[in-house]
Amino acid sequence: MNNSYQITTSQDGKSIWRFLVTELKPKGKFLTPFNLISIPIMILGLGLIVIRFWKGIGSITNLTQEIPWGLWIGFDVVTGVAFAGGAYVLTFMVYILNMRKYHSIVRVTVLNGFLAYVFYAGALLLDLGRPWHVINPIIGYGFGTSSVLFLVAWHFLLYMIAELIEFSPAIAEWLGARKARKILSGMTIAAVIFGITLSTLHQSGLGALYLMAKDKIHPLWYSEFIPIMFFVSSIFAGLSMVIFEGSISHKVFFKQISEKNHKAQNGIIHGLSKICAGAMFAYFFLQLLVFIHGQHWNLLGTPMGLWYLLEMLGFVLLPMILYFVSYRTNNITMIKVAAVITMLGVILNRLNVTVIGFRWDMAVRYVPSWMELVVTMAVIFTEIWIFRWVINRMPVLSDPPAWVNEPE
Amino acid sequence: MSLNRRGFFKLLGVTGMTLAIGKNSVASPDSKNTVEFYGILYDATRCKGCRGCEFDCAEAHGFPEPLPTKKIATVRKTDESCNTVVNTYKTSKGEVFCKRQCMHCNEPACVAACLTQAMHKTKMGPVTWDGDKCMGCRYCMVSCPFDSPKFEFHSANPKIQKCDMCFERLKTGESPACAFNCPNEALLYGKRRDLIREARRRIYEKQDLYIDHIYGEHEAGGTGWLYLSPVPFNELGFNTNLQQSSYPALTKGFLYSVPTVFVLVPALLLGIHQATKGNQLNGEEEDE
């Protein structure tokens, strides 16, 4: 086994290209319920994307001159990136705080985060009117350094690279590239530190995007603290996603996960619930402070005010209490319920800032067209397909190959 | 040197004054880097609502000719094929006409929002758009407090459309098409500073005709277009609650924190990483 062709060692002497070709083929059953639902939507979405580039953004979206950003920004990008926040929180816990307990779920979380960024940045391209100029702020055909979006664009690019580096040891293990793996693992800690710094700034940056829309966002959701709110909520948004995604992965990819990690899963979820509860407490407290300082008591009775109360009490306070209680009673099912409510709350919050509360006073409100919804779903399904493809091939949930732990 | 409270404030005051005076000297006329924005003063008491400016604007920018409308029509808005509209408002003083277009802010939100510098505040004052740089993200539209930039939603190669104060004409020494052609002298093109002086003179001389407010003098940190009106501006559909300071200032705090975060956070993370390294030995040896 220890010959000089390290790339081929784990594939029993096959050439790398033949190996890649065989790996590209689908594995497992094809006619699963998930495939039957997702394939038509993906094809339909592709058709709609063709129409969008042929006839313009207005041909399939309900966007107007007053509401230039809709579902594709408000949900795909702003909400999607919040859910991808689990990657920076977990790498912080495992690599910076050295909480070894969570090591077994780092890879799948980083993969999730990486794919989320790739696809949501991809969704951003659909929303750009002149996407062929997307490279301009990178190559400097106009460094708009005064723009928050400039910062966010650069951060997306750099963070994708950082996450790819964090994930790359898994790719090297899949290819059996021992030397490459050694070099790439050595870069992990640098990528992690860089990645967390970037995340701090662009999670809040997504909120800062809306700071100049001061007169357009409902006063209950607009404050100069939007960036801080977005950052703090990305912590529990990301971790709730980790709990949710982990619970599904442990069922769907049951066979790949070792006995030991199966047993550890509940302990991990339990630990995460405590962190979520703490972060949500901080978030709720911040929201309360902002609300009191905003002096918007009179707005609470309005329909938007009730909507605000629903978000704060039903989708922040309630899941926070659920997290607290289920942490104390070690009730794993209730933790998962809390995670789902929290995720709904994060979706609600991001949409309230970007879509629902944006131009809430307009006579004609923006409601996304069914075509916008289909394209959004197609993007999500494509991401899940890629996710599944990677999980089934690379040592993400499964243990790394034996040679990783072998002494040199 | 010890610094007590009073001394601190004194120092702060002196520093502030120096900065303020320093700033003034940059903008003072004898300085080399004189920035003197041009603008247009619109006087709603003089406008007869002939909509000639709409036709001149369409001709100057190659837009389709505006459709004829009845005198009191619904309030129209500018769009991707129309950079300016003149609307009729029923007010407390009867029918008043009001022209709308991009306000050409002194510190435009759209320019601060643009990540490719496609939106540009020219030294003369007009805010212009460069199609070679723009990626069509529409962040300018989200940020603009006046909703000025318009996007061609039904084009495969969409452009941002808005009033450019006829920048091409200005470069050749002409005045903007609308101001040049207005038969009622409702539009006056000139240096913003002179326009404010003129507006004050008109208000002073006919105090019963005008309300004592020049819209655009302070709104959104000052705009290139200035408005005089016989009625309060909210009756003409203006947002009178706009902040008096510039909109880009709203994101300054966030953007200024970026370098600090980039220096402090990695250092902090590395420190914590080093400090917690010992935990690894105590914890169970899983892998690596």
C-alpha cells in the first residue's frame, strides 16, 4: 500500500480519472420520494431561469421600482446565510475553544455552510440585472469601498475559500491524497480564524445593508442595531440548523455513521441546546432594549405591532424557553421542536426586515410570484442533491479512512 | 500632562474648531480644490403644469414621448422610460404643480451604496450612472430615500434610469434641457449656493406667497434640486420626515468598525486557541 502513487492507494490501483468517473454516477435507489418531488421542480426552475435571462427579471418576479429586492435576496441570501452561520460557530467551538465533543459534526456543518454560500451566492447571480459585471468589484473596475455590499461581496468570496480549505481534508481523504491532506489540514486553523472574522463582519453586514433604507423599513424592525441583531441571531440560527440537519442526516445517512458517533449525537444536541438558549436570551434582551429605546409602544396595537409581538414572543421567547427547559430535562425531542420553531422565527425575522416590513405602508404590497418560489426551491433542492452526492462519497459523516490515523 | 474634565472639553472644542475651519477652507472659493455643486431651483408657484419639461427631457434622453394626461390625473411616478414627471396636487391653496426627478443629493445614498462606483457624484453636482461598471444589484434603489433610480425589469440587458441633470449638456456649458426650455421660469439652473440665496430672496420678498422652507436645503444632507412651494411640502407628496443629515452617514459606523474587527478578532481568536490548547490533552483522543 505504501507506494509512491499515493493518490491511488485507497482505490486499489485504479487511475484517478476512472475513479472520478465512477464516483460521478449516482448511487443508491433513484425513484425515491425526494427525487420524485425535487426533479420536476429543478427542471421547472431551470426553465424559469432561462426565461429570466431572456426576458428580464420582471418577467418572472413581482419586483417593482419601489421594492427592488424580494424573495431571492430576503430569503435565499439573507436568511440562507444566517442558517449557514452554524459553520463559523462550530469551528469556533471546536478549533478555538477546543471543545472536542463537537468534532464529529464539524465536517458536515462546514460542508453545509460551504454549499449554502455557493448556492446563495449563485442565487444572487440570478438577481443581478447585469451579472456579467459581477467581477467588477473584485478586479477593481470600481472599488466601491463606501458600500456595505462591497464588503459583503468580498466576504462571500473569501469565506467560500476559507470554508473550502476547512473542508478540503475530506476531499483529500476521498481521493486518497495523503500528502495533500497533510498540507491542507495544516491550514485548517488559519482558515478557521480567518473564516470566523469574516463571518462576524458579513453576518452583521447583511443587516447593515438595510441601514440606509431608514424610511422604508417598519420602525419596529429598523434600528441602528440591525447589524448586531443579525450577528447574534446568526449564532442560534446556525446552531438550530445544525440540530435540525443533524437529526435528518442521522436518519437518512444512518449506515454511514459509526456506532460511537450515533451515541454521541444526543449529547451533542443537548450541548448545543444550551448555547442556543444562551444566545437567544442575549438576542431577546437586545431586542427588548432596542424596543424600549425606540419608544414605539404606540405601534404595538397596529397589525404590524401584533406581527412583531408574534415574532418576539412566539418565535424567540417561546423557543428560548423550550431550549432552556429541554436542556434541563434532557428532552431531545423537545430540543428538536425548539430548533424548528427557532428556524421559523429566523425566517420570519429576516423576511420582516427585508420583505414584509419593507415598504409596509405601500398600497400595493409585494408578494413573491409562484415562479420566484419555484426558483428558490430549485436552488435549495440542487444544493441538497450536491450535499447528498458529497456525503455518499467523502468521509463527512463516516469516519475518515484508516490511513489518516496511521503513523507515517 | 494631566487632563481634567474641563481641559478635555477645551481640547475637544479646539480640535473640533480646527477640523471645522479646516473643512471650510477646503470649500472656500480661493482654495484650489473648490467644490461648487450646480443644482436647479424649482419654484412651484411659477410652474403652470405645461409638462414641457417632460417632453424636453424625453427628447434629450431618447425616451418615448410622454402620453398626454388630463390636468388632474393620478399622481404619476418616474419610471425606467421617464426621468421626470409633473403632477397636479389639490392643496389647501388650490391646484399646485410639482415636478419630480432625481434630487442629486450632496452625499447621495446611491453612490455610497454602489459597490462598483457605477453611481458617481460628479464634481459639478449631477449624480450619473455608468453601465460598464453596474452589475444591476439594485442596492442603489433600496438605499435612495427618494426612490430615484429606476430599473428596466423587462430587459435582458437592464439599465438604471434616472435624471442625470443632462450631464452631457452641462459639460458643453449648456444648462439642463428642462431648465433651458421652461417657458415660465419655474426652473433655474445655477450654483447651488447662489440658488439658495435666490430662494431666500424670493421667500423674503413675497412672504405670503411662499412657505418659509426650501426643500432640499437640508433634507438628506442637502440636495442639488431645491424646491419652493406655496403650501407645506407634505401636501405635494414630499416626505418631510427625512433626516437632515446624509444617508451614507448611517452605514459609516459599521464600515469604520471593519478594520478594527479585522485586527482584533483574529488576534483574540488565536489567543483563545493557544490558551485552550491544553484541553486537547485532557479530552478523549478521537482522531488526528
